[in-house]
Amino acid sequence: MKKRSMQGIRNAAGCSTLLLLGGLAQAQTPPDAGPPAAGLESLQRELADQASQLDAMKRALAEQQALIHELRSVIGNDVLATKRGGQRSGPGVMPADNVTNAASATQSGPGLVNNPQQVTDQPPQAAAQQGESANAQTLAADEPVGRPPESDRRPPEIAPLIDQPGVLTAQGKFVVEPGFQYGYSSNNRVALVGYTIIPAILIGLIDVREVKTSTYIESIALRYGITKRLEIEAKVPYVQTSGSTISREVFTGSAVNNVFDASGKGLGDVEATLRYQLNYGNERIPYFVGWLRYKSNTGKDPFEVVTDCVTRCVGNTTGTGLPLGLPTGTGFQAIQPGITWLLPTDPAVFFGTFSYLHNFARDNVSRTVLNGERENLGKIAPGDIFEFSFGMGLSLNEKASFSIGYDQAIIWPTKQNGQTVPGSVRVTQGTLLVGYSYRFNNRYTLNLSVGAGLTRDTPDLQVNLRLPITF
């Protein structure tokens, strides 16, 4: 290398000597000597053209350097290093390192260009177009195909079956979700179901054969994304319920069934929920979303409605012992921690939920009877609820998705003054769920789910319709 460099220096020195001698010869040439002067002018024009082309190349390479610096600041040097090894060479494609080296060589001076012929044969516009083509191909190679950007790392969206969504609201986004729920149940079991409590202590002097209840709940839910992994939600329901109790009076010898109708409507129990995405999952590790729900007792509780008893329901020989109206709330505050998981396995998404709802007991509970008196019941503690669900979601296309799942709740007995209420037993509710979701655009999505009861203690039918609107 040193020998070649020394030889290049000697050749450059020799060329300089020849040019100097040529200049002296020109100075000594008489005015009538035309050909040598014409040759020097042609050489000067070529040098000027090459200098202008080199200036254009310097500007194009400087722009490419600025673009490379911007790309490095966006995607990082480690990603660029992995991408360089996979790039293919081709016409107009120059690796980033070569572009940087060529730019530094050009800025050092025209004498350091190894092959001036390649520079002179390529116009500045073509070089700029080739540079833009190389940048476009590099950006296309860096773009992920068939999956969301890694910077988002949000769980996949599925048709929701339960109240707790797996995909959180984006940071700074606000979601308004009007909803409608219809439920129908026909059973003869006394249990805590949804928004209504029918304690066994309300049964008087009748033999309850069957209770048919229809419930309509209109609700509005408000969600806000605090960060990419944290959201808060508030839900306000309005409950309308009606029920028919088929019964037969005892000690009368009657063989005819009576129908006792009751209804109620009003504000339900307002809820507040906080959700946090615990990790960034993938096809091997599920996404986990932890949440904590608080349920108030803003609705009308079962002890506020008038009971069909003259003076008292225990030991009284008149009245049915049934409420003349239906409550719109449980009458107890509750807190419910839970966790939701989602595992994406193309083309399906598996999901599930575990939760535990604790009802806070109330002291000095009393109910109103027909004459307006209050019958003291003491301390009432509804049973806690352990609930779990699982299912599978399938995306049909970019707009529609389908989900199917199962939900089970185990409800412990209600206690009065520390003792289990007579007739109150542990109840298991099992529901088969089917859900559909259709995305109209980035703002509007329609979610529909249908639940069918699999046990006698479960509501026979549940239909939920929700329309989340993103702002």
C-alpha cells in the first residue's frame, strides 16, 4: 500500500510538472499559435464541469447523511446494524456505511475520489433519485408486516363477552359506551342474582313455586386512558325490573296458584373500575390485565321496598311476606379484584378472567312493612362471589370478530347476625356466552353478546348490546 501511495504521489508530481511546463510553453508561444491554447481551454471547461458535478454530489450525499442520522435517532443503531446485513445490493442501492464513507471522501476533496469516471458518467438528478430509492427500500424493509408496531404492544382486540375488556383505552383517548342489557330468569331458588337480592327471610306464609323476572338495564360507561397501560372507568346504570311470583297460600286448603306481580325502576348501583396492563405478552406469554372494581349501593335496596306483612313477617298470620316492589340495587357496597389474560395464537385469541367479589356487611338493617313500621333484621352479610371465565376469540376479517366462552360464579350463602339464613345455600351459576363485534371505523364499534344459563340458578337469558365511541 505504501509503495502504491508513493507511486501515486510521484505520478501526481509528474503531472503537475508537465502542466507547469505546458503553462510556460503557452506563455512563450507566439500569439499566432492557436492549437495549444484551444486544448487548455477545453481542459479547463472539463475541470469546471466535473467540479460542478462534484458539488451536486456533495449536496446529495449531505442530504443522505442527514436522513441516515434521522433514521438512526428514530429506530436505533442496533436495528440498523441488523438490517444492514440483510440488505441486498443492486442498482441505485447503497448501504448506509458506504453512503457515509462516500460522503466523507467527497467532502475531503476532488483528489480523493477513487473513480472519477463513475462520478462524471452519473448526472446529479439520477444520483439523488437513486438515493431516494435506497431510502424508500430501507424504510420498507424496516416496516413490520402483518402485525401492529412493537411500540404499541397492545393486546389483540376480540368480541367482548364480559364487562371487563382486555384491550385498554389508548393514552389520552376518551371512550363513551352506551349499553343495554336484558335479562330473563325463571327459577324457584332464593339467591343473589345480579342487581337483585331475594333473601329467604322475605318468604312469609306462602309456598313459592316459581319466580319469573325480566330486567332491563340502560347504562352509560365512561373510560379514559391515563397512560398506555392504565385506564379508569365509571359506569352508571338505570334499572327497570318486573317480576311475577307464582305461589299458593298455605293453611287454606286452596289448590289454585296465585300470581303476585311487582316492579321497580330507578338508578342502579354506580361502579368505578381501575385497570392496568401488567406486561407485554406475545404468542408464548399471555397479556395480563389486573383490575379493581368498586360497586356502590346507590340503587334502591331490597329493604327499602314495602313488604306484604301487616306488622311483621316472622310469626305473622297475614300477608304474603313478598315485597310489593322490586329493588334496583343490591343494597350493599362491594369490591371486586380480578385479572384478565389474553393469549394470541394466530388466528385465534384465548382469554379468561378470575375475580373475587366481596360484599360488605350492614349493621342494623330493617325493612318496612304495610303499616309503615320498621322490622329490625340485625346484621346482614351477603355471600361473596368467586367467578371465573374462559373462551376463544376469532377474527373473521379486519372489521368483524366472533367469540365464544363460558362463565361460572359460585355464590356463598347469606348470613344474618352471624348465622346462615334458613333456606340460603351455596349457589353455582354457569353461563354459555357467544359474542359478536363489528368495527365500523376507528371511532365506532358495535358489540353484542348473548348468554344462556346452564344451571337452574342462572338467569335463563342475558343479552348485552354496547356501542363504544372513541374521542
